[in-house]
Amino acid sequence: MTEEITGPEDIIALGRRYADGSHLEEHRHERSQLLYGLTGTAIVTTRSGLWMMPPDAALWIPAETPHEITMVGEVNMRSLYLKPALLPQMP
């Protein structure tokens, strides 16, 4: 059964811009993250692999997944943070 979206607290949208070479140390979120890059390339590293996210691509990061991000070029990204119960079919 899918939980209904009950209010703006269920989904959070955030836009950020990072300079070339910026690095976000390992961290995790209690919500799942859909990460989308408008410009530059983001290199996302988890304990199970490394992914390069070029412009106009997206990456799904499940809730509580430790990850770090390194920027190549100026990276302009958007994130949606969703309560895991909203999309139970996603990993």
C-alpha cells in the first residue's frame, strides 16, 4: 500500500550550485534522494560503487545510504528528498 502525500513536508526540493572541485564528505539522509545535474559532472561514491552523473542525468540514492560527492566543473544540481514510504517499490 502506498502512503498518500499529505503535505509539503513529504517532499523537499533543493537547488544548489558548487564550484569545480567541491567535495561533500560522506553523509546520509533519512529520506531518499533523487539527484539531478543541470551542469557539470557529479561523481557519487557509496560503499558499493562509484557513479558519474553528467549534465541532464539523474541518480537515485536510497534513504540512509552513506555517500560522498565530488564535483567536476561547476555543478548546478537539483534534489528531491522523499519519504521512503512514498515510493516503496524503489530500492
